[in-house]
Amino acid sequence: MIRVYKDFDDPPAGLVSESCQAQQQKALAEKAQHNFSSHHYRDGTIGTLRKIYKYKCGYCETHESAGASLRVDHYRPKGRVLDVPIHDGYYWLAYEWSNLVLSCEKCNRRKWDHFPIQDEASRVSKPALGKNDLPTQECCRADREILRDERPLLLNPELDDPDKHLIFLPNGTVQAKTKNGAKSIELYFLERDELIKNRKNMTDDILEKLKKHLLKYLKREIDEETYRYAMQDVYEEAAINRQADKAYSRVANALFDDFETFVAAQFPASQQVYIRQSFQLYQQGKLWPVPN
Ligand SMILES: [Zn+2]
């Protein structure tokens, strides 16, 4: 999971159309019984979300090019809250831009209609109404006090900094630093086998190449210049994986942020001095071309 930047003040046209407002009025009257019309967040809305989320799931970072079936997830469930059976769901947020997250089918299925919060006493169960008898912005916007005060336990990629809550490891697993991190790992199913494998493969692929070139150099099968050129190439490839539009970019970043754990520690002790030195030179821009 990485932080995603969305302008809550700029909803897609489909969500502010007259017909959508009419749907919203119906939802207010019908609450949990409302038959939600996905028509308003298909097409324009999902297209805008796909661009904002760079064609990846907002929770697990699986890319649609890798087969992720991406859909609109209501961060706060619209028709019920499984954790609180008497709750009608956040029906007034069904067509609310700041409540819509792009999610893959697998994260979405596990999360379902769960929405745990710190303390049930602060759960919001109905909106305050403003002009035209529509809910006020204050009780609709995910970034405003009323909803923030619920203190949700699920991380929101549009509001939370995932790095404060989750830590990714070289073996592909993810650990929680906080209660919110733990709940998010559980309900977004971030420890499913497929994700562990994909995240591990990303690290392993880079490690394998670095190990191969270093070994050739130490066996004197390649000279210093060839070695440096090859290592530079691998670091550059690893750097491309850090870009927000790449799958599992959080893990690619961890490789740079925690080089010791992700890379150096994966080498035999006798080789660690070489791998550290190559990375240091790369960071200084002195690995390749070799300075005179
Ligand atoms: Zn996902």
C-alpha cells in the first residue's frame, strides 16, 4: 500500500449530476434498503479512479496488467456494517467521492462490509442535513472532523501514511507496526500467498542479478569496468520499480530505504563490503561511468 493523492474537491461529473443527486435523495430515504445504482460510479468515475490509482489496487498494489480486477470500493460500506448489525451502513456516502477507493476483487472480497473503528461510541450512524435536505459536506467528507473522529482501524490510502503502520520484509511478508496496520493486513488480506510470492519475487529478482555480477567480479571473470556497468544497470532497474505506477512499489522502495536488511544482509558476510560499496557509489553517482 502506498499513499494516493486525490482531490476531494474535484469529483467526476457523474457524481455531481442531477440524476446522481436524485439517487442520493433516494438513498437518504431508503437507507439500508436503497438499491444502489453503480451506474454513477462506473465509466467516468472508475476511469478517473484508475488514473489516480495508476491502474493498481489501492490496498495491495497489484497492477491491472497483472490481472487485478479493479473495481470501486466503498471505504465505508454503503448498505450495512458487518461489525455492527443494527447499523444501516453509510448510505449517505454511497455516491461520495472521498469514500470511493480503487480496489482489486481479492482485497474487496475479504474487506466486504467490515468497517471496524477504535471505539463504537464514536460511530456515525446518520448524516446531518443541510440545504436541499442533502447531507452537509462536513459529514460526508472523509477528511473532515466528523468522520475522522470515528478513528477507523482500516488504513485509507487517500488519508493515511501506510509507512507508519506497515513494514514490508525481504521474504515478501508484511508486518504491522500499529493496531490499524494489523487490522488492515487482516481485512485487506495483505498476507495472501500470491502477494507474498509477488513481493518476494521482486526483491529476489534484483538480488539474483546483483549476486551474479558480484560473483563474476570476485572470480575475476569480468573486469572492474564491466562489473560497475552491470551493477549500475541493476540499480537503475530497481529504481524504476520504485515509481508509483509500478506494482508493489512500496517493496521496491524498501529495498533502497533499508538496503542493509533487503540487500546487504542477503549476501555472505565476506561479500557484504563489496555490495555496500557498490550501492554507496551508485548513490553518489560514481558507480558508472567510472570517474577519471
Ligand atoms: Zn488488492
